[in-house]
Amino acid sequence: MSTLVFAVPTVNGAVCRHFGHCTEFTLIRVDEGRVIGKQSITPPPHEPGILPVWLAELGVTHVIAGGMGRRAQELFARAGIETVTGAGEGTPEELVEAYLTGSLVLGKNPCDH
């Protein structure tokens, strides 16, 4: 397994229900199934289509979000980034760990438009 970089949209360290409304992204680096680094980064001002390109430039491979519209999911897919929506409670690290072990519980995507 190669290095993966997860981006979790957050507000005050908690998962934001809509990725486009977050105040930061928590980036979590994973190598060989282990978290090897964590960084919080402020996104550029939100404009349609900018976040997938910006996150791809940062090497992000996966986004775990509470909610995300279909158009944004398509743009992430074009950028080669896998999206997971419907994430609920938990720290970014807990969500990534649950994803890696196949135990991530997902709810409804509140932004499925």
C-alpha cells in the first residue's frame, strides 16, 4: 500500500456537514495502514470547482465528508480523488482509522443535490 492522504473538512476540529463550508481541512497522511502525519490547512476562498484542484495539488487521495453535492463529487473523481460522504461524529483521525479498517459508519449525505 502506498501513502494515502485523506482530507477531512472541519470546523473547530469537528467534521463539517458540508465540505464547502468548512473553515479548514485536516490532512491525514497514512502509510502502510498507519497514520504518519496530521496537518490542518485553511482552504482558499470557496468558489465552484476550486477545492478539488487545490486538494489534488496537495496530494490528497481521499476526502471523507459529512455532505457533498454530486457535482463536487464528479469534480473530485476527475481529479483522481475518492470521496466518501455521510460521515458523522468522530475526529478526523477516528474517521480515517474507521475507513481503513472497513468500519466507517456512513449516514445520509445531507448535501446530495
